[in-house]
Amino acid sequence: MTIDPETLRERAAVALHAARDRTRLLTTCVEEGDLLAQHSPLMSPLVWDLAHIGNQEEQWLLRTVGGRDALRPDLDSVYDAFAHPRAARPSLPLLGPAEAHGYAGEVRGRVLDILARTPLRGDPLLDAGFAFGMIAQHEQQHDETMLITHQLRRGPAVLGAPDPPVTSDGILPAEVLVPGGPFTMGTSTEPWALDNERPAHRRLLPAFLLDTTPVSNGAYLRFIEDGGYDDPRWWAGAGWAQVREHGLRAPLFWRQEGGRWLRRRFGVTEPVPPDEPVLHVSWYEADAYARWAGRRLPTEAEWEKAARHDPATRRARRYPWGDADPTPAHANLGQRHLRPAPVGSYPEGQSPLGIRQLIGDVWEWTASDFLPYPGFAAFPYREYSEVFFGPAHKVLRGGSFAVDPVACRGTFRNWDLPVRRQIFAGFRTARDAGPAAGV
Ligand code: AVJ
Ligand code: FE
């Protein structure tokens, strides 16, 4: 299917505008001091993200796509994520808040002019407006990163949003059988898919059972109350050392007071809601829970088959509900709500087999290391994905309430270190079906 150039241009412009609206909100709702501060050594100051967003857009859209002269070549090294670890960024000669806003705005003005003049074909960077889509996704990814910084920030709430709508519709089975057989993983046709999602390839999986919903806080509490954090049997690799060294007892942002579990969420402390997906757990915590429950994390391939494969047509779709872009009825995405919806929500977003909340709500840790697909080619730069491939990073799937639809789809792959807890990550569990379940 070919999309006409004006529609592509419009889509790119809409995606860039939406990202900037969110960036502006996240960087204007706090005082200047809070933009410059480092709220956690795990995160950049918010002003770094803001100017880095502008600098990536300058490098890719203004210089590479537009062929224009550099606006601020002196900023490239300051905002190079590989040159400076996050903990070192506060001591860089950063643009101040007003300058950073001015810089990002200046780049954007020129880029919109370039977008209006550039043919969106004839080159892999231009085809279907890929570079514009890539930069819109980059900005939205940093908007999620900045929301993580907001969650780590101490002090009164500055962000508000309505709770997700109540959409659960009765009692669901705990798990769903995904029959064995081949399916198509990855994509060669999604226009704005990033290099690590490509190319489409066949995989064969034996039958498995997958949780219908993400694991809830209530279920996770049973693991805690059963002494899960005191029993080395459940913990893999460096997970037990992390538990001991940091005295972990519960997900990040939780604390116990008078026998009750409370959690801090964007500046508000509240009782832990038992029916919400558990959030702010490391891969080690997810893996330990699964082992305690007599189960395991799904592999990345299992997750994608559950999310994309349509048993009726035996084709891979873009989302669990089909090929249509997400609407608010399908999934909790885009920072419309600042929390996941209760487990069992979003019946309209379920997969053909009835699996819920695969897209949105919480990123889901998988058992898999972040590795290239057969036929992978780094594009357009090695530092987006390739340098992260290997056993150090685990794959997360499905997106959270904090990620925009432009950077979330059935093929989208996220990754992080297995110790990380500040990201908006939860999980669901799986188990082998055994030979009886068949193909
Ligand atoms: C894909 C979310 C792991 O935030 O480090 C942002 C995205 N790449 N800037 C990250 C990214 C370059 C990346 N993740
Ligand atoms: Fe970046």
C-alpha cells in the first residue's frame, strides 16, 4: 500500500507537534531549579533531555535530511549520550532552561520548512518520511524518560491526569493457551519501524500458556508476604546480590507503614492498589516472582506471537486488536493517564485469543536478551540498537502508559539492564504447554 506524499507529510508533522507539546508540558510544569537538578544519578537533568531532543533533530533532520549548515555544532558533544553517562551530565556546560527551549524551537521551525520541501521517497532515510518518524519517536522516548525523572523527583505533585476509564468486564481465565506453530516476527513493512524490529522472519514455537493480564500488585504482594525477598532459591544471577546489597523488600517507591503498603506516585503517597499491574520491578524481581509461582517469563518471541499472530488468518498484525492505529479504547498509552489501568481492562484491545493489555499500561519484561534478528542491518546509526545487543540487556515489550503510540506497536522492542527499577515496567508470566497441547 502506498500512502500519498501529502498524507505522509501531515503524519510526520502531527507526530512532531504531538511530541513537542508533551516535551513542553514536562519541561514547564516545574521551576527552573527542578529542570537543572539531577533528581537521581540514573537520570539526566530535564534540561539535558530538552536540548538533546533539539540536538538530535538538528543532526538528523536539519543537517542530514535538510542539507543545511549546522546551527549549533558546538552542542553535539555536550548532548552526545555516549560521550557522557547520565550521572556526569549536570557538570556539563548545559544550555539553561530558556536557551534550551529557544534552541529546540529554533531547530523545529527550520525542520518544518524542510519537511514541507523534501520529497518523502527515493532514499531509505526519506521513504515514507522515516527520518521524521524516527525523530518524533526519539522525542517521545525522551518524554517517557522525562516522566521517569518526574516520578523520581521528590516534592509535591506538579503533574495530574484523570484515572483510566473502568473497562474491565467480568472474570477472565488466569491464562490462555497459545497453540504451537509458526508465526511471523518483526516487520519489513511498518514504515517507521526501527532497525531492531526488522526484518520480518518466520519463527516456530511450541505451544505455551500466557497470563491473560499483567501480574497485579495483589499477586505480587503474596510473593512478598511469602518471604520472596528472603529466599535465594527464587533469584537468578546478580539478582540475589542486588536484593542483599540494597535491602530490597518490595518494588521501587513502595514502603510499609503500620502494616499497610503505600507507594509514592508523582508526588502523591497512596495505598498500593491491589488490582493494578505491578510497576517498578527489575527483571530480577519479575523473574524471581515467576519462579516462585512455578512459572517463567515469556520469551520475546512468545510475547510477540501472543500480541500479533491471528490464528484465523495465520498472519501477523500490527497490534493485538488488528492493524488499526491505537485509540483510547484499545490501550492506555500516551501519558493520558499517569498510572496503569486495573488488570483485565481494555477488552477492545485484547488479542484474538483474549489476552489483554499487551499494549500499553506497563512495559513487560521478557526472558530474552536483546539480540539482532536474522538479517539485521544497523540503520541509520549503530548507536540506536547495535551497540546494545548482547546478554547485558533484557528485552521489554508492549509499551507503558507513558509511551506515545508513535513509539509503540506489536513489533517495538525496548531494552534495559536487568537491575533497572525506575522504568515503567511490570511483567506477565508463562509456562510450557507440554506435548498434549499440540500444534
Ligand atoms: C530504546 C528506550 C532504550 O532511552 O536509551 C533515546 C531510546 N535512544 N535516545 C533509550 C533512545 C537514543 C532508548 N531506549
Ligand atoms: Fe536520545
